Amino acid sequence: MSDPGLTSRRRLAPLDGLRGIAILLVVMSHGWVMWPMGFIDTHAWLRPFFRSGNSAVTVFLVVSGFLSYRALSSPNGLSRMQPMLSVARRIIRVGPTLWAMLTVLLVVAAVDQTDKATKDTNGRSIWHALTYTYNWLIQGDLLETRPDLGHLWYLSVDMQAFLLFALVAFVLRRRPLGLVAALACWYLLLVWWRFHSFETESIWVSLNRTTTRMDAFILGALAAALVGWLPREHQIWRVLAPGTLVALVPILVWCDTDASFMRWGGTVLALIVAVHIVASTSLPPGHWQVSANPMLVRLGSMSLVLYIWHYPIFYFVRRHAEWPWGWQVLVGLITTWVVARACELLIEGRVTRVLAHPSWARARSEGLLHFGLGAAHQRLRQAGAEHPTVGRMLRRDGVG
């Protein structure tokens, strides 16, 4: 009999592969910090792969929504979900690497003469990054923010989308069909709003609004909710899994402009990614897939640390390196990889061990409040056993 945990990891490998593709697109789209863009922008066949940061974030958001639904419904189903426990786990999952990067950034800013950001700018930027509201900050005050933290708008949108989704899922936790219907209506409303926002607001505001970007997250959650209602390991998934992945190439070209991305191009992109996720996770564990390529899966497993660190490192290299752009790119990429690996070993490994601790499983099954009260009750009983006087008092009060 196969190990369920191993089977789950094999089924989810394509999701890491998708994130691996997405982080490559993000890094390439932010490479403009170090390399010239003239040649790239004048060649239509090349530009989409170096200007697809928004499309890459859409991939991240669809995957995040899919995994968030699974996290909230596991292991006892949505009817016994623990929203506060899920929020705590999410903060623990994302926070430590972000906190480490912001700490290093503040130290470097204090001693680096080439860093021209003011104390007020640093304080404002750090605060909004820590509170996952960075996208709100840059919508109206872009010039008063640190440019090397601009990429953190995505972490803010992702966290806000998760909190809103968790609230809706909790309210409808005992009505699975109602939740599916609510997610479908919510998704359609968000798509309409994205079209409307693009037509009536500045492109910068529209691109950074939570409500214009979270439709991809809700679509991912909807896809996860529908998986249980769809046939498993059906022949159609063997066609759709590779077909949707191939379709991403022309869609990236389609999303080359903001107008295309914010309207039908971005909409179709999110739908194709959602179908690919459903198809790839419905295939038998041993079925070969391009998105489960070991190199892409490895990059995907490191996508969080690579995403958080790459942009400030690119800016730091540009400020200090007076070499040709090719050397800057080499130093920037190598430094990003080394720092990400160090962060993975020193921080992410510990975070994984903390989240895998058996106490989380007890908290899920008993409820966070009951789990905390149970632990307190156990300590009182132990104190009563060690101290007879305390024991008599506790028995008198019905605790011992």
C-alpha cells in the first residue's frame, strides 16, 4: 500500500512546478533593474518572457487559492475548520523569511551611503510590509516608498485574499454547495470589477488593488472545491494537463500589454492555470508531467524565499556595481541563489519543522480554544498531584 503522504506530495509536485515557472518569469521581469531593455522591448517574440511579472503573479495566486482551500478543509473538512489556526499557520509560514529580509534591509540602509531612502520612507515601507498592506501604500504614495520593496504588493494581496476567503469559507463551512456557488459568483463579480477598474482608474491603481487581483486566488479556491465533484484519474486529464501547459505560451504573448492582461488575457490565463492544476493533481502519481520536472519543482519549493530576496538584492547590486551589465546580472543571480539557500537552511527548515509539530494536529482536531484550555487543565492537574493543598482546592472547585 502506498504512503498517503508520499502520494500527496507526488500529486502536488506539478503545483511546485508551476510556481517554478512563475518565479523564473518574475525574476526575468525584474531583471530590468540590472540589464538594458532596449533590445528586448523591440523584439515582440522576446518581450513577453521578460515582461510577464503580472502573469506570473496570477499563477502564484491561483496556486495559492487552491492550496488555501485544501489547508482549510484538511484533515476534517470545512465543517470543522479552524480559521484562526489557519491564519496563524499562514503567518508563521510566510513571516520569518520576510522579517529576516526586512531586518537585513534596515541594517544595510543604516550603514550604506548609497541608500538614499529617508528614515520616514523606511519606517512607512517596513510597517506596510509587516502588516501586509504594501499594495495600499504604493497605490497613492509610490514616490515615498522604497523601490526595492515594490514586489511585496503581491504578498499583501495574497494575505488579504486568504483572510477574506477564510471568512467566507467559515460562514459557509456546513454548506459545501453553497460555498461553491458563492465562490463562483464572487469570482465573476471580481472579474467584472477588474474590467471596470481598468476602464475607470489609472493603470497603476488598478494593477495594485486587492479586488482587481484576487479573482485568481478565488478561482484557485473554486477549483479546489470542485475537485471532489469531478471524476478522478479520468482520461481527459491526460490531455488537459499537457495541453493547458503548452497553452500558457501563447497566452503569455497575449498578456504582453496591460490592457490585454487586465481584461480577457488575464482572465483566460487564470482559467487555464486552474484547469491545469485540476488536471495535473487528478492524474495518477506516477504519470509524467512537464510541470513536475525536478528542476522546476525545486525552484517552486524555493519560490517564496527567491521572491522575497531577489528584488532588494538586484537593487543593491545595481547601486554598488559599476561593471558591465552582464557581470551585474551574474553577481545578482548568484547572490540571490546563495542567500535564498542560506535562508532555506537557517529559516525555512525550522519553519517547516514547527508547522509539522504534532500539536498542530491536536489543535485542528480539538479546536484551538479547546486545545489551549485542555493544556491548561492538564497543567492544573499536574500541580494538584504535586501539591496536596493545591489538589484539595482544585477538587473543591471541580477541576481536579
